[in-house]
Amino acid sequence: MAEQLFEDDGTLACLHIPADESNKRFACKAERQENLIGKTFWLLDFFPEVQTRFGSRYLYKAAYDKDAPDSECFKVFTGSTDCGYILEKLKEMGKFPRKVTLKKEGKNHLYFE
């Protein structure tokens, strides 16, 4: 039997079950990108090409504490190609979670720093 390396408090959150790649949704509250501009938070996971009424978007999961339970996390849709590029690169490099700040340049250009 595999040795248990964490304290099982009986919640689902403590099991760290990964999101279902075919489901493309996260069980946490939604946040508007505009409310995150200038804020620093942890990128935890994402889904590419989620179909919305505005077309295909990235959906990412984030939190202000990288070890936050789902109840304290938030999900954000973004159409920013710069944010999408960073999300894809982080996945490719296996570098989640990652601390970022959402920045805005000009009227509509959003990016992670």
C-alpha cells in the first residue's frame, strides 16, 4: 500500500484530484479579468479553447494563496493571446502553479508579468 504523504481531513480538496480535461470547467467562483488588473495571484491550471458566447477563450484557475482550497480559488475567462501564450508555455514546461501579476497596456492589451 502506498504511504500517505498528506493529512486526509476528509474533504475532497485535500485529495488534490486534477480537473477533468474533457469537462473544461472548474468548481470555483468566477472572477472578471478587469477586477484582477494590477493584482498578484497564483495561476493553478487552465483549459484552452473553451467555447463561450464570445468565441473560443482560455479558462484559467487562480488563487491568492497557491495552496488554497477550491472554495477560495477563482476562475477567469480570457481572450488575451498574450495570457494564453503564457498559460500554454507553463503547461509545456510543467511549471504550474506560478505567481503572476495581471497587467494592462492601452485600452485592451492584458498580459501576465
